[in-house]
Amino acid sequence: MNMKSELRVAPLSEWGSSLCKVFMVLAAALILFAVPVARAQGPAGNTHPEARELSDLSGLNPFGDPNITPFTAKSKREFYEQVDLEPLRSLAVFHSDRLKILDTLARETIEEISGRKDFVDWIPTEGAQGKDASGNVPSKKVKYDHLFTFFDLMIDPDYYMQKPLIAVEFLPLREAFLDTSYKGSEREWWLKLGRLTPSIVSMHGAEISRKHQFEDGNRKGLSQVANSMGLYRQSWQNLLVLAPATREARWENLSMAMDGSKSAALKTAVNDLAAAWRAGDSSKVNAAVKTIAAELPSINASSYPTTSREIERLYNSINPFEWGYWMYCLAFVTLLLAFGVGRKWLVAFGLVALVAAIGFHLFGFAARCYIAERLAIQNQFESMTGLSLGATLVGSAVMLIRRQWLFGAAAAGVGFMVLVTATQTAIPGQVIGREAPILNTSVLLKYHVTTVLVSYGLISLGFMVSLFYMGAYYAQKFRAVPAGRAAGEAAGFIDVSASALGLDDDAPKGPQRILSDLDKAQMIVLQLAFWTLGTGILLGAWWADHSWGRWWAFDPKELWALITWIVYLIVIHIRFTVKDRAWWTALLSIIGFFVMLWTYFGVNLLLPGLHAYA
């Protein structure tokens, strides 16, 4: 009997003993993890630069002191539909230690104030469904572009005093505010809305702060409300739109142009904009907007950005990551359907959708790198977009090399799963900002983080392929049923598997052949993941020596990365000791995926340590 035969028939006690040894190593790592966690505190350079809500705390509102305007909800909407602010959208502004465009600043400001990307109001109208803020007037719901609301808050803030503007996320704090002013169904309406009027916050904020500031959750909630109110009242302080004479000098607030020394035409246009806006004269507003859009870039034109503004405008308008996950979803569903029905045109359609998804994804990632002026992998959101991009590129490359469309479906599944999580949940880092100082100490960071992220992407890819293996494995078991629905379904799943693996019509497609090819597919990905993660850990140790002066600090992130790698070391070990090695490989691949999720999310967000900035 040769060695391979002996290994395949190894008794339970042998491979059980081997697994026990490996798990003892895993347990030892866990014990080492538990001891130093309490001591693992990051150095000062670990924190991201704190973003100031208001950039310039001096000067006056360039649009003048606000006064009472004659706008109603209906007339404000009519004015909004006639105003054209597009010429202002891509103007440069310096905010939070980086140059961005007004569209980005407006988007971030409105989201910070209201908790959503656009302002929502209710216009009373007969016959419409829904209720307005008073809870009893028939009304229709309307949305406003963030750039319009941004300027409207600076020019006509009093209009919003009774509008649902200020987001209060913490429910007990929101209830405390509402208890001061509302009862019954009206209170329930506001409670579900999640936003309050500035007038309620102004009248009762001090009293509620005095009563509830020391209660759990209220301190952070009150701080958020204070920030929102500050932006509501003084967001004009962020209008650092006057370019300096040199790129190294400080950008100045628009208020500095109101003496006419920068540009007499600009001063006149700003005054005309404010007066026409408050009067509801859209034609004069549009004329002033065009003048402002022409004058600002002409002031110190040599230091005014050009290409970066257009790229950021495209990045904002296209929403590449959101389009990306929709295209990934389409590719995933289409490829699975193609495997099932055997239509080659569906395969072609799925591949086109996959290419489109990667195109959106790649543009979004590259644009973000260009806008941020760094490799965009330095926070949770950026690393997720980079991770999924690496996985989809590798999966697509393997698909083309081996001509097995299964890898394309797996790549699309990973791309959809990661991008939809990154864009539709409160993942930290969605706003483009500066990196923590510690992340800029060595070029090794790029290699370390990129390598680890690629390995995480490969682990996700392997997870998808292993799920497919498990489906085929149990389908062939059910296929043995003499009659009934399960047998037919199992046969169908085997046919789907054969199509996904690109087997020719005349090739043998028995269950064992399908499972063997699926096992090869998962091993290709898992071996890549194993070696890539190991290399990433070593590069991380090298970078830690450059940044922190030590190779290993028993940091939670370091230890859990090692534990994740050990899971895949177990995969290699058991393939020489167990009988049903493909099944065990698939199981450990699925387990390893969830261990990776804890390493990636749980450690970063829940445990203190040197990687708290991530």
C-alpha cells in the first residue's frame, strides 16, 4: 500500500490527534491574546487628525446678517426648481486639512446636521398623502439637493427654525427633547422621523444637557447635537474658497473678499446673490452664481486646483461604489442563472456585467486615491473597497486562466457582499480625510496593508467557492434518494456545478468529478490566501519595527491575524491526515472566513490596541 492510500485510510484517532495538536497551538495563541490586551494602548500618532466642524472662527457671514424672508414651503420649492447652482458645485474649498469641492463640503455638512444626504420637507397640498410636521395637514414629501440646502442655511437660516433639520440619533435623548413640546400621535411622528427643529433644540438644549449629560449615551448625543447646531448657525465659516498666492499658504474665507480688495466683481456678485436669494429672484441668483464661479478660480489662478476638482465631481456624481455593487449583484445572479439553464448568452451577459462592476469599482478606488493624495487603504471603508477590488480582480483572472465561470460568480458575490456593506452601513471612513500620522512613517505600510487586504479578499473568495462545494456535496448525497423532488433538485445542482466549472458536454460529469474540480477550485484560492496572509503578517512585523520600534507587541490585531493564518495552516495539515479532506477544507474555509471577519471588524472596532486607527 502506498503512502497516499495509507493517508486516505488513516483512522479517526490519528487525524484527531493531529487536529488536537493544532488546536492546542490555537488555544495558546488565544491565551497570549488575553493577557496583554488591557495593556495594548496605541501611541499618540495612532489617531486620525481630528476634523474641526468649523474651519474659520473669525470674520463675518459674507452673505450678511439673516432676516425674515417671505418664503413658504411651496414658494421655497418653486424657487429651488428655478435656481441653478451647478457652476458652484466644483469650486475648490479647503476643509478638514484637505482641498475638496463645494459639492463635497455641502454633502458632508448636510449629512452631519440632518443625518442624511439631502434635506426633506413637506409641502401642504390638498389631496396628497402623508402629514407634515404638525401631524394633521395633508402634504407631500419633497427632497432638496444638498448644495442648495447648504447655501440656504447660510442665507436664510430662519426658514429652518421650525423644520425637521437636526438629527438626534440617540433615542432616549430624542425622547427627552420631544417630551418638552409634543404629545400623542404628533410626538410619535417626530420620534420616528429622527430629526428635530432647531427651535426646540435652542429652547430646551441647555435644560436637557443639565439633566441628562451624565447618563449613558447622552454625552455623545448632546455633542453631536451641539455640532449640528453650530453648523446650522455658522457653516459659512467653512467657506475657505479664496486661493492663496502659493500652494503652501493658507486659504481664506469668502468674507475676506467683501472689502473688494480681492475682486470688486466677486464682492458685488456675493452681495447680489444674498439679496436676490432672500427676495426669491432666481434669475438674479443665477447671474450672480455664474459671476462667482468665474471670479473665484481667477484669484491666484496658479495655485487653484483643476484636474482634482473634476475627478472629485465625477466621483460624487457617479457614486461608483453603489453602481459597482448593483452591477456585481447583476453579474452574480446572471452567472448563476446561466449555469442553471445552460444559456451561453447569459454567461456573456454576466461577464459584461462583471466587467462593468469592476470598471466602476476600479474608478471609485483610483479616484479616491487621487483625491486623498495617498493610497486609499487607511481606514475601514477604504480597506473594504480595496479588499473587494483585490478579490474580484484575482477571481476574474483565475476565471479567465482556467475558463471556469465559477470564479467569476464567486468574485461577483464577494464584490457585492463587501461593497453593499461598506456603502449602506455606518462603516467608519466614508468621508475622505487625512491619515493618522503613524500610517505615514514608512513605505512598508503600502505593502503590508495591501498584502493583508488581498489575503482577506482571497479568503472571502474561497468562502464563496467552498459554499458552492458544500452545496454540490450535499446535493449528491440527496441524489441517492430513489424518487422524489430532492433527487431531481440534486441532479439539477450537479448540472449547475458542471456548467460553472466549464465542463464540456461530452466530459464526464458525475458527482465525484464535480466535487473533485470544486475542491481544486477552492484549494487554488485558499493556497493563495494562506501564503498572501503569511507574507502580510511578516511585512506587518517589519513595518511595526520601523513605526513602533518592535517586531511584535502582542497586539490584538497581530494575534488574531496569526490565529486566522493558523486556521488555514490547519487546512493544509488535515489534507494529509483525513479521509474526506475536501469536505473538511470547505468547512474550515467557511470557519476561517468568520474568524477573518472578527479579525477585520471586531478587533478594529471593539478591542483597544495599536491598530485602533483602522
